[in-house]
Amino acid sequence: MESRALRSFYGRKMFYVKATQSASSIGKFFAFLMAIFGIRVGNLWFTLIDHFIYVGASEEELPTQIEIPLKNILVKDIMKTDFVTVSISMSLEDLIRFMFEKKYTRYPILEGNSLKCVVLFINFEYIPYPEHSVYLFLDTMIKNIISFLSN
């Protein structure tokens, strides 16, 4: 029986997360039995199929465990609104010093009221230390920004 069908059967009697966990556990158990059977009989196809069943049962359970607790949380409830911004003319060396002082690893760069770019600490780890004072952080910034506007 497929885990989704088993979950819908269990869903009549228990909560959705518990039903998913139970159906996933049963799927994993049958996958384990199939692996043992495949080894005992000497048929490697059973052990190969068992792997896909086990992974499928595991992948069915994880999104449910994440989705249900986050169901009623809105992005605006967890997003940061008091950003620290940096000057667009700052050298890379100054920016790194600033990042260690403020304890953030990413900074938005605003031009007026619009987002120009985002600079991340990881973007300039490939630049050797002696060259930090030569580069502007504009050379390392992320320019393709995907943003979600709220009402």
C-alpha cells in the first residue's frame, strides 16, 4: 500500500503529522523486509527497489514535519526590518572590519528607497587579504535581487 493512501486512512483517526509518521514508518519497515528478502533470495532487484521505497517514505515524512509547525507563521512575523546598510563607496577592507564589528554577514545596499544590491561575506573570501584595500565591495556584490513586496 502506498504511504499516501495509508496516511489518508490513518488521517481519519489521528492528526495529520502523526498519520504521516506512522505511514512512513510502515513504509520503511516494509522496505527493510524487502531488503532482507532480497538478500536471502539472492535477488539484488529487491534490494534496489527497497532503497527507493525507503527514500520515498523518508521524503514523504520530512516536508510534513516542517510544513505543519510553520503553517500559521507569516513572513512578516519573522523577517528583519531594521537593516544596517553600508556605503556604496566603502573599500572591501573597511567593509570586512565593519562586518566583524556589527556581527552580520550580509548587508543590503540602498540607492534612494530601492535595493541596489546585497553584499555577503562569502562573496569575497576568494580575494587574497593583501588585495582587500584595492577592491571596492561593488566588485563582489549580488546584483540579481529577487524581492517580495508586501501590501
